[in-house]
Amino acid sequence: MKPLTLQLPEHIRRSLEAEARRSNTNLEDCAIALLESMLAPQDDPLANLIGTLTADTDDIADRHDNYLGDAIQGEFGRE
């Protein structure tokens, strides 16, 4: 392992100390475990679909809220 020195804001250090006490570990092991869990690949059930779908528009990422809103309004408008 390589050493890494961090300057932590006091509130983060207190939270890390509390987590280390809760998990009965030292600060270093606790910080490593938290970083590993944050950086580990997430099991996303939709990850295999990324890049496999097509659409008639290319702005879905920018306007997804608008499209969802339109779809919801369409559902309620039919009732």
C-alpha cells in the first residue's frame, strides 16, 4: 500500500471517527472500506442495456424530465 495524507474538514473527521467506532475498526481501515465501497462497480440491473437501445431523438439525457412529464400527462389526460 502507498501512504496518502488527507486534510479532512472537522465534520468529516468526526463522522469517520463515529463510523470507525460503530464498525469497531481503526480510522485507516474504516476510510479504506468506505472508499472501496464508493468506488466499487455498482450492480445496476439496467447496465447491460446501455448503448443497446435506439430512439427517434438524441436529447433524452438533456430532456428526460420533459419526456417523463409528457408521458405522465398523457396517461392522466386519457382518464
